[in-house]
Amino acid sequence: MATVEEVLEFLPRTDCGQCGMTCAEFAALLVSRDLSPEDCPVLHEPEYAGFIEALHEILGPAEAAITAGMLIDQDKCNGCGICVAVCEYHLGNCDEARLGRGPRPQDKVVFHVVNGTAVVVHQELCTRLVQAAEKCNKCADHCPTGAITLV
Ligand code: SF4
Ligand code: SF4
Ligand code: SF4
């Protein structure tokens, strides 16, 4: 599955704001399939010919995100950040999370709250995927709105 860093390579990285966010936030929403490459107006300019196709190529089919293990229902998520705070991976690997603060944009974490919604940025770090024997469910168990589905 594509990571935010890989996707960013094919975005203008100018943070022009036309999409209402930064390029990194846009990349996170591409990885979570909440946006499509076509939603960046700058990518339609001749200078970026081929970038939209390249993004579709590295993102792969939409079903890939669904079968990979974790889904966040954007309609149910209220952006409370509880999932980010309780995540088993974050508590073991992110200093900010250990201190009860939100991860910084540059921290490598499973998910961030971006513009009031939780988005998955590094699903491959989730301990459900890297330790098959240990089936962590903390984020889904603590989500107050039932927005997280772990498969
Ligand atoms: S519109 Fe495109 S270039 Fe501008 S901030 Fe959004 S993703 Fe980046
Ligand atoms: S705990 Fe649930 S409602 Fe809160 S940010 Fe996470 S997914 Fe959204
Ligand atoms: S299942 Fe556990 S490790 Fe994976 S994202 Fe949720 S809390 Fe984090």
C-alpha cells in the first residue's frame, strides 16, 4: 500500500491551499481514499501531465485500502482523537503520544486527525499487521462513535 511520503512525491508540494489543506494533508486523504488525485486542481495543469495517472498507479485499486485491515468511516468520525491517543503503536513509538499530545505532522504514526477527521497514513505500522498473533483492537474499542472497523 502506498505511504503518504510516496504519494507526496507526485503532488506539487507547494501547499498552495486551493484544496483547503496542505499537500501532505491532501496526500493522507488520497491514501485513505477520501480524495482522488483529480481533486487537486494544480495537477490538471500541463506542467504536471502524467502525475494523476502516476498517482492512480501507486495508489492501486480502491478495494486495496479496504482489504488491508482498517477502515475509518469519515461520516461517523467526529475528530475526537481518542484513537490517536490510545493506539498501541503510538504509545510504544511516538514520544508525543506517550506524553498525551497529538503526534507532530512529521511523526511516523498509524493515523492523524486532519481537518477534524481521523485519517490512516501508515496502516502498515498497526500492530495487527506486524504481529499476527497479537490482535490489538484498542482504537476500535475506544472510538466513541464506532467509526473504526478492523478486518
Ligand atoms: S491543491 Fe494540490 S498543490 Fe495545492 S495544496 Fe492542495 S494538493 Fe497541494
Ligand atoms: S476515536 Fe473515532 S471518532 Fe474519535 S477521531 Fe478516532 S475514529 Fe474519529
Ligand atoms: S489496532 Fe491497535 S495498533 Fe492498530 S491502529 Fe488500532 S490501536 Fe493502533
